[in-house]
Amino acid sequence: MNTSETLLLDDWRFTRGDPQGAEAPSFDDGAWQRVSIPHDWAIDGPFDKTIDMQTVAITENQEKVATEKTGRTGSLPWIGVGWYRREIELPAGCTYAELVFDGAMANSRIFLDGEEIGGRPYGYVTFSVDISRFARASAPHHTLAVRLFTEPDSSRWYPGAGLYRPVRLLAGGAAGFDRVGTFVRTAALDAASATVAVTVQLRRAAARAPQTVHATLLAPNGGVAATGAAPVRKDAAEIALNVPGPRAWTPESPTLYTLRIEL
């Protein structure tokens, strides 16, 4: 089964505050705001200079007397707790599923069907949560809830607040490539040939049968520039592709090749 990617951008419900039991599937979110993501709950305002006001003397500016300073985080109401909820459906037959959060500000706690399954304190990094065991359940529909908490005095600039980048659902079969486990680099290059080194990490081992990773490098015109294959050992494979007559990338001629890998 090939891995599919579904963008979870619409059909979200959102509220400010911290209602008790908001992670539960039975929770009534009918009065919550309907939103699409990316979403930043603070940009609706209102502006309030007291949100980030300080009375300080900035010694780097040779100030001797403390004065009022404001606006360093935009004077927007980004501090506090917010909740997001929506239903998700896992594809029939999938045995692997993963939720990828490209940006969640901040201190995220992720719940599925009322159970806390992951999260990330830092708001400026992509993270993922494996939900494969839910894919093996008999019911395909599940309730996803996300609690975010942006703390006071935690930023020197406007940080935003909310699910400010997309959420993705990946689903597929037991075997597949790790989401961030493929690395491609030029190991050698001259006018006559190039060697492209490919490292592939599998998401997990499928069955116990031997497996092989096949790599195809496509030239800028779409033709095949090189092919190679290697057996999987310890859930990884290393492939060296020999490319005759390579076209190197330069600012004046930004030539790009495309790598296709198959298991």
C-alpha cells in the first residue's frame, strides 16, 4: 500500500481558554469558532500595549533612566491557552499512520480519542506523532484535539499563537520510507562523471523477507541519468549512482535532477 498524504486544513473548531474535558470525543464544541489553518489566534487583536510593556533602561543604548517600552511582541494578545478540534478518517487497510505538525505555537499537547499521544514544547519546529495503533482499530473515524499554551515573557518578538502551519496525515502500509530519512549528496564531481550517494532509512521493516531499494535519477529533461539498487540492511540502504556527463548546478545555470526511490 502506497503512503498517502492528506492536508488537514479545514473543518477545525477553535476556542480561546482552557475548557475542562476538551480532549474527549464526547465534548460539545458546537459553539467554538470554525477556522482553517494556518491560523494565528492573536492577529485578530485587539492591540494592547500593556501585553508586552516594560519599564527598563536599555544599557546598550547608554540609557541611565528606566522608561516605558512596549511593542516588542507586537502588542497583540498571543499569551494564553487555545484549543483546536476536528475529526479525522484513516484510510481503509492502512497499518501505518502519522500526524505531522509543521508549526504549533506553543507547548502543544496532542490528543486522539481523548488520549494524550504526544506534543512539543518548542513552537518553531516541525514534529510528528505516530498513530499507527489507531489505524489498526476497527473504527476509521477519530477525534483529534490540540491544546496550545503560549507563556508570558517567553519571546523577544511576535511569536504568533496557534496552528500557524499545516497539519498533515500520512497513512500507508507497514513498510515505507522514513519521513526524514532520505539523504542525497554529491560524493564526487568532474566534467566526465559524478557519483551521487543516496542514504535511505526505512520507516520500519516490513515482513522478514529480503528487500531492495531501487533509485532512479532523472535528468533535467526527464530522461534517466542513472539507476542503482541496494539491499536493505538494518532498515537502511546505501546506493551509489554513477552519472556520466553531469550538468552541475550554478547560479547562472541552476540545473536540477530528480531522484525517485522505490521499495
